[in-house]
Amino acid sequence: MRLYPYRGIRVTVMGLGLFGGGAGAARYFAERGAQVTVTDKRTEQVLQSSIEALNDLPVRFVLGRHDEADFISADIVVVNPGVPDESPYVKRAREAGVRIEREMNLLFKLTPNNPKLGITGSNGKSTTTALLGEMLRLSDPRTLVGGNLGRSLLCDTAHLEPGAPLVLELSSFMLEGMRELQESPHIAVVTNLSPNHLDRHGTLENYYNAKKAILEYQGPDDVAVLNADDPEVSNWGAYTPGRVVWFSLKGEPEGDAAFVDGHQLVVRLGGQEEVVAVRDMLRLPGRHNTANALAAAAAALACGVQPWQVAEALATFGGLPHRLEMVARTARNVAFYNDSIATTPESVMCALDSFHGPITLIAGGSDKGTPFDALGEAVARKVRRLILLGVTAPRIEEAV
């Protein structure tokens, strides 16, 4: 019974997705004996990679639609973070008395004895998460990195030792659902904020309120690493009862802080300053990545990582795929960068500011409801050739 605690339990996973969370939840319950149904409105062709990840398990798939019966007859419905609470299928499940669960909430419940470092923001959170994970691994090789970054950690919980750190990228959707737990990470990092996901949240205020959940349930012994340069985040110190560490590219904040002094990256905690890197050491281009490095370094030192371990991670970390990733350079010295993870105007502008010389930009995609005015100005100033595609192409063209 210990091996199969969910034997015979009917579990519906709503939203398989392509980022690992749905597949992780399905695997977690199926390996423990549950009868798992995965349902997603997207087609088998679109979800092929996620489906293949579950080929070794007896999982039932309902794709291209949702069937109400799969929700009201289940014992547990695991809701993907991208599914809004007002979904009629979630509503019917609640009315039927079905237990509603979320992958990240379940992870927190299963790991009460593991310190959690959570990273959120509109831009830079994936890079900061991965970089912080590298720092923590040098200090504690048991460290796991996951969340919105693309890897579910649910199936790791069976073998996870108490005290092993979890470094988690947390989206606004995840944080919105985590309010049910009334629990925040022990160390929380907020990289920056700008309009995003307004197609889901409706208003900028709702989006910001979702993000605040990363701070609101911290305790007095917890730490919040916040961006002093961001007009919104710079006011968020009041939302946590924990200790606040500010990071800045523009100045030297008072108290606990991470900042740039000449060419040096400095972290000051409890009055003691540590030089963790010089700018030339960083392999990641752009000022925005210097800010990411400061945030990660501050969080790592607050967690007890040694300064030399932070320095080593900063000197060796080369970035993540699809994030300002150089993929080719021609004989005529034309460099091609893949920054396809940049799905907000602000992240595209950060990328443009990372380069000097003529730029050809390929841009466009789905519409999140964000304004393109500032991006239009940046493109007009920095870009020589612009190639547009997707739903947002006409709006970007108009802004330019």
C-alpha cells in the first residue's frame, strides 16, 4: 500500500501542456496506482512530445476537447496553471465535491522539510532560476531546479532527502493558485515587472497581485530579494515580514543589497561585503543579465552559499537555450541569436540593448494584450531590418 497509495483513485489531469507540469503530475499519480486521464483542448500533433514522455504508463488521453464526465467522476482533478479558476469544467468538479489540486501546490505539500527558493518576474526569471540553481548545486549537490522552467519535481519527491534545496521558477499562474496554500518560498526573488498575460489576468493590477503571493506568506526568518530599480517592485518591501535584500544596477541601496561598484559585482549582507564577480567574468551578454546575476548572487549568499561558489557559477554559466543564445556565426561575421523565449516587449528591448551595430529582428507571435509603443520606439532606434510574423505583426508594425 505504501508503493501504491493512490491505487484505484481516479485522477484527471487538466492540461498536459508542453512545459512538463502536466506530464509530471500524470506520471506521479500513475506510478502510484491511480487511474489517470489526461485531457487537453490541444491536439495530439501539438502535444506529441509530452505524450511520448508518458508512453510507458497506462494513461488515458482525451485530446482536442474536454468531457465533463472526466471532471465530475474523478476523485482528484489536477489543474494546469494556465487554466483560469472560472473554467466551467473546474467549476463543475468543485460542485461535485472533487478535490482540486495543482502541481506546484502538491510539490510544496510533499516537501515540508526542504528549503525553497522561488523566482518570479516578467523577464529574466528563467535565467535567474537556472543561475541560482548552479550556485546552490556547488554548495549542495542535492539541489533540484524546476517549476515553470520546464521540469516537474513531483516524481523526485520519493527520493528527496530532507534539507535538499528546491529552486523554483514560479509564474503568475502558479502563484495565483498557491494562494490556497498560504505559503511562500523561504527565499523569494522578484526580478522585475511589466505588463504581461493581460489576456488571462484582465488588468495589470490583477497580474501584480498574483505575483505578490511569492512574498505575502513569508515568515520573519525568510528573505526577499527585490529589484530596487523597478518602479513597481521597489515598493514591495512592505509585502513581506521577512528580510529584504535590494539589488540595483543604478546605485548602491542602503542595508542588505547587491550592486555594481565599478566593474565589480558586490553583495552586502549583515554589513559584510563580498565581491562575487567582475563584469568581464560574466558569459551572459547585456545589462539585464548583470541584474539577473546580482539577484541570483544575493539569494545564494542569503541561503549560505560560499562567495567562491557564487563566483564560479557566474564565470561558467553560459545561459539557457532560446534565451539570447548564439546559434551561428557566418564567414562574414554575421551572428544569429535565438531569443524566442522573449515573449514580452520589455524582454525584446533588453535583447536589443545587448548589441551594437546593425540588427535584423524577426519578431511577432500570439497576442497577450500587452502594449507595443515602447517596443516600436526601440525598434525604430536600434533595428535596421524588421521581419514580422504571427497575430501581433500588424500591431508591432503600427507601433514602429
